[in-house]
Amino acid sequence: MVSRRGSGDTAPPVSALTKTTWSQLEPGQREELEALMRAPGDRYVSEYLDAVAWWLLLMLASVGGLVGLLVEFGPELGETVDLLRAEPSLLPRVLLAPHWLGLVACLVIGPWTAVTWARNHQRRGLALTRTAVVAVRGAKLRVLPLSDITATSSRVIGARGKRFSVLTLETPRGKVEFNTTGNFAAAVRAAVGRELRPSAGPPAPSA
């Protein structure tokens, strides 16, 4: 474990992860992050394909459910609309019917999944810049400056062929954990080690 002592109990607490967006980054920071994402390596791990699997599943489920409900209950749709025009107060009761509730859910989940997919296209993963660990979540970013990290450790979890590393980063506000690759965890620990090295102070004079 790489570690560093805090500067004192009087130091103000530092937020573990700072929420920001691409537009709020300095131009140099944005260019560095974009360059890392264009050429994935030890300093950038894409999580896009993992997220796409869930979005695709939601999309297929919503479209399939919508088609099934329309085929099964489509003939009732016109009658239900006429009924609600005559008695608008029946709307809550109608929407609570299982098939109409399912229809509304499909109409909400489908577009939401499509919009989320578009906003996160090729922008989902973990990056290690010169100064921070950055969790990329579409247009949103979660930034953890290397200077805020007081200790690091990692462990390997999973069976053969499905192993991943759990990277633990300790800060004055608590621990932050990321599921990532062993190479990325090693790169972060090395970067934090370089960040911590000056805190050891100058070498003691020889006798």
C-alpha cells in the first residue's frame, strides 16, 4: 500500500469526488482527457461496451413490450381514449391497470434509454490524467485529484477469465473504489506514489 499522512487535523476536509462537466474543464485538461480516450491504454479504461449491454437490453425490452401490448390491447385503445375524454377523472384508475401501466413504462423507458445511449456514446470509462483520476459518465465527470489521495491499494476479484481489480483510493473524506483492470490500478498507484514522494522531505544529511 502506498500511503501519506495528512497535513494535520486542522486541514479542511476535501471532497472525495468533484462533480463537473466537460465544458467546465480547462482547455488543457479537456484536450488531455480527449487524447487519452482516443487511444485507450493503461491510463484509460473504457466502460462503454459494458454499459451498452444494459442499454440494449432495456431498449429491446421496452420495444418488445410496446409491440406486444399494442397487439394485445390495441383494439381497446380507441375505446379507452373516448372514455377518458368523457370522464377525465378515470385517468388514474386507467393508468393503474397493469397493461396500460406497462404501456406507459415502455413509452418512458424506450426514449430515456435512447437519449442516455446517445449522451454516453464512447464517453464512459476511467481515465488517469497527469493530475487526477477521472470517472467519465457521458457529459458528466467525477474528478479525484491525485493530491487528495492519502493511500492506495488494490485487490483482484473473480474467477479465471473474469477477473478484475478493485482499486481503493483513500482520501480525507473516506474511501473511493473503482472496478477496473490491473494495468489501470497499477498506473494509478504509480502516479500516486510519484505524487507522494516529495512529501517525504529532503534526505537526511550524512554523518
